[in-house]
Amino acid sequence: MKIPNILKERAAALEDGSYFVITGDIPAMWLRDSAAQVRPYVKYAKEEPELQKILEGIIEKQAELVCIDPYANAFNESASGLGHQDETKLNDHVWERKYEVDSLCAPLYLGYAYWKAAGINRIFTPTWHEMIKHVVETFTTEQEHGNSEYFFRRYGCVKSDTLPCRGKGRPVNMTGMTWSGFRPSDDCCEFGYLIPSNMMAVVALGYGEQICKECYGDEELATQCHVLAEEILDGIMAYGIVEHPKYGKIYAYETDGFGNYNLMDDANSPSLLAMPYLGFCSREDELYQNTRRFLLSPDNPYYYEGSLAKGMGSPHTPQGYVWHIGIVMQALTSGSREEILDCLGMLARTHAGTYYMHESFHPSMPEQYTRSWFAWANTLFAELLDKLMEEKFWDE
């Protein structure tokens, strides 16, 4: 197998054998984005030593970065001190220190997927073992965020780029869920319990439990993963579901545990739309279907329609702009051939002659878009096409 140029462009080999993956047009490595960018290649790694080398180098680098700072979302290639100089606990390795639950889930997802696809467990090094400990410790600490030392303030910025209440975020009640300062869009959470990220944490901790048992023989850490996952899931089911007058019981996007809810979704994954993709539930699940009908409707405040496309956007980008990631995720989680074809048509109409997926675009004037090179969106689109080819979608 010839290693795709796009993977070579994103992943740089370092002297220690690890690999550093940029997110596209930003020279920093996001834990979430780097995992998402290489996910489609995992299934091909079993018989490809060169691909194994790259993927294993990325997996090791992610573990190393989490151990440096589990509260950071993006890192420098070296301890260069580049990136944002915010009011938080600074580290020269860190590009940005916005704490996002999904950043700690992403390495567990990638490592587990590689292990299962390639049948290789040499990735589970001492550093990886330490990473799992850091994830469990951090998630547990943030179940009671009032006791956490984490804070984050940025000055001279838009409101969504910093945390309110002196950098601690708005108060939350203890629910069993784990607190997140920021969304996968890197925007701050309105309410601290971000439901899609907690769903991802439940699945990721399940992976961690299995790895601890079978690869490390660490029953104590495996039990901690199991108990923590159960507590978070219980919190989701007790505090994360609301009765909607039109759609019935649906998942909220965020809550504070005091009875306040944010009913919306953001095209960035983890999202509520992505629940089956994340492995949290089946796409036929009744709660998911109720939630999905809400999300893909004008009742979702970040669902937009234009003459060429319709779909979910984000408060992170201009109002009315649709995200390619949202359209791709709609197709990835759909069981309807007609809906998938509709999504493919929208993608084909809105690349603005660049043949790239963008971050967001105007659904009537797609030549107006944000980010000319957003690697995650292109990779997710490739993953959709690969999935459809594997399912012989085009033969029907």
C-alpha cells in the first residue's frame, strides 16, 4: 500500500520515532483532530508495516502529550512556547489549554481501534498506561469541578473563547457526569456538563477497561474505568434527557445539573448527531431518533437551510453557515439511502470548485467559506466514501 500524500503532509516523523500531526492550516496537534484524521487508515494497517509505523508513532505521541498536560487540547511539536498565552497553568509544550473532555477520549478511541483492527498490542507502552491513569484521574476530579484547580481566562477575545466566573465556568451540581470547560469547537460550554462528550467518555472508559485487563493485567485500573463509566452514564440518563413538546424525550446538548438545559447541537464531533458513530447507541435507538429529528430541523437553533444545502452549523462560525462535517455525519449515521444520496449531492454542490471540504460555508453561496484547509473535514468525507464502497452502496 502506498502511503497517501495527505497523510504524509499532516504527520511529521520526530527523532524519538513518534509522529506529530497538524490539524491543517494551524501548525499545532489537537488530540481530537489528530485521532480523527488518521482513523480511516487504521483498518488498512494490519498488512502494512509503513502505515503501522506512522499510526503507532501518532498513538505514542498522543499518550505522551496527555501525560504532559491532560487539560490541554492542542500541543506544539516541541517545547517552543508557541501558541496562546492565556491565564492558566502554562506549559511550553502546550499550544492551547482549553479543557475538553473529548480530547482525552480521542486517544483511547484511536488506540483501541488500532489494536482491534491490526491485532497489535505493542502500542500499549508504559506511557500509554500512565495516560489511562491521567484520564481516569482527570475525569474523576472534574465530577466535582468545584474542587478542581483548573481555570482558564483569555483577554481581548470573543466571549466564547474564555470561561466566565473568574475562569472557573458557571456553577454546576454534582451529577456523576464529568465537567468540560469547552466544546469540540473550542468554544466554551454554556453549562458544564456537555452530554455528547460524556457519551464519548462512557465508551472510551469501556475501551480503557478492556485494555487494562487484557494488555496490562491491571484489574484495579480496569475497575476504576468501569465504575467511572457507570457513574457518568447514570448522570447522562438522570440529568441529560428532557421532555420536548414536539419530539418527546430527547437528549440535551448541555446541562448544569440544576435543571438548566441547552437544547441544540454543534456540527463538531462529538455531537448528539454522532451518537451511533461514537458507539454510544444504535442509530435505531428511540431516544436517538427523537433527538435526531429535533437536530435536523429548524427547532435546533444551529440548523440552517439555503438554496444549495441544509444542515447543522455552529456558534463557532458565522450565523447561517453549514458545516461539511455536519452533512457527512448525517450521512454516516443514516439508514436511509435517499438521505445519504441527498447528503452526497449537497457535498458535491458546495466545495466551491476547490474539491476540498471546508469548515463551514454559506448554504446558498458556498464560495463564502471558512478555512481553506480543514483536514478533519476532508478525512471524515473520505471515511464516508470508504464506508459506502465497503457496503457496495453504489451497486444498488
